[in-house]
Amino acid sequence: MIKKKYLFTIFVLLLVSGLLDRAVAQFAPAVGIEGTTAISADSSVFVAWGSHGQLERGLMKINEPEMGLATFGTESDAYGKADLVALSLGDGGSFTYYFEIPVIDGPGPDFAVFENSFSNDFLELAHVEVSSDGLHFARFRSVSLTQTQTQVDGFGVLEAVKIHNLAGKYRGLYGTPFDLAELDDPDLDRNAVHYIRITDVVGSIDPVFGSRDSEENLINDPWPTPFPSSGFDLDALGVIYDQRYSSVTKISACPYHIYPNPFKDFLFINGESDCEVTFFDALGKTIMIHQKVSSHEWISTQRLMPGFYCLKIQNNHGSWMLKLLKQ
């Protein structure tokens, strides 16, 4: 029989081990580091940009409401392609984009949210949720592993590897991607998302005011920011898939078929003439070029890492784009 004191010691060790595992767990790193999921605003994966929405301003400092609301920026600053001109939401403020042509669930990420941070580590965060009808919103599950013993001050820094599924994880002009496939909500039609809401994370570690992640942990981010530009600075929302585009392998008005999608080690090109095939990663960087592909040919993709790619097909008559997922 194991003595009780040894059982207690084992229990404590397991508990500490679990806490340590959580403390050292890592998510995708910052822009420019291998493994990042950041998407450049210049990436060819975007098919549309948010251009309509409704703002609900938050306070400059949530625990001092007499200071009033954040005032920096206007709704139009959150429209169009990311350009570092942003709309400040204030503590707990939100902005809800409306898309007449709904966003849909394609392979890989379906949209990306842009903040205007000037560096890889000054990060102001926001929750993201979506809706098909504007009434029922499904929130992406988020995780913050940033310590909560000491408040990150208004000009403090965070580590991207400790942040998951919170907008603002990446610096300006690089979007944080979100995949509708992660949501399982009976009130949500993932192929008819008309509304996407961005809500500022109040980064206070005071449980009276602070925001929490999906594991009910307080989210520590730069706070307070008692200025007109308080809170999350929303620059843009880029759409990767909407109902004009789909994950089918036949491209509208394109003479080529490409399959399978998702793919693993090979892709088959089937068309009417030879073509040039170029692979771009999620940042818009050229990864692989096949300069002359016959009208019926298998292409090896073994050297591509699993992830989301954009494929450009070009011949003497034009060029076409297709989004693909490698498993």
C-alpha cells in the first residue's frame, strides 16, 4: 500500500506539472517567425474587405466612467483593406461588420482581423464572434497564457505564442485568421455568416472589470489606456471565402480542374492546354513554381508543409486563383 503522504506528494507533483504544461504551452508565433499563421494584407487570398458595420463605443477607462468614451477614429477607418488607419473601440467596445454576401466555411481560415500595432509584442486583443441572423452569435474559443499576477501596463508587451484565437495577436498589416469550422453552434449556419463582431478585451487583471478567455482565465493585455484611442484599434477585416467563392476544385470560368482539395502529396491538373502553376503561402509569399505543366499532369507537393495555400494558374489566355488546403 502506498502511504497517504506519498499519494499527496504525487498529487501535488501532477498538479504542478499540469500548471507548468499550461505555462509553457505555445501557439503560433509572431510575424516573421516560422510557424506563424499571420496573413499579410497584401496576400492574394482575400476576396473582399469589410465595408459596412455598427460601432458600440467603450469607455476610455472602464473603472472610471466619468472619463467618457473612446473617440479616436470613425467607422470608415475600419473599412476596406488594412492600411494602419484604425478605429479605437474603447474598453469593452465592439464593432459588428455586416456582409450582404455572406462569409462561408472553406478549407482553412475564412477571414482575418487586422489591428494596427506597430510591433510584434505591443498587442491589444479582442474577442471574435459570428452570426447568421444578427441575433445569435457564436464566439471563437480563445486562450490566453499570459501571467495574471502582474498587470501588463498601458504600454506593456505580450508574446504571440501565448495567445490563441484572439484578434490583435499580430502586428499591423498582418491579420489574425479565423476558421469557421471550429464553431459548432446549432444557431449558426457556417455557410451563411452575415455578421462578424469584434469586441475589445478589457485587459485588467481585476476580476471585476477584466475579460476572460474560454477557459475562464483573465486575459492580461495592455491596460489601462485612458486615452481617446483606448482599447482595440480595429483596422480591417479581410474575407477569404464568401458565397461567390467556394472550396470546389473547379474554378468558375476556368478551363482547369485541380484535385483533390484538401490534398496531401500530389495535385492533379486537368485542362485544355499547358500552364504555369504558382503556390503562395498565407502571407502571399511565393513558395513553389512549376513553369510548364502539361494539360494532364500530377504535381508533387511533398515539400509543402501542411497548411493553407493559394494556387495561381496562368496560360496565354489569362490567370485564375484557387485556394487549397494541404493536410
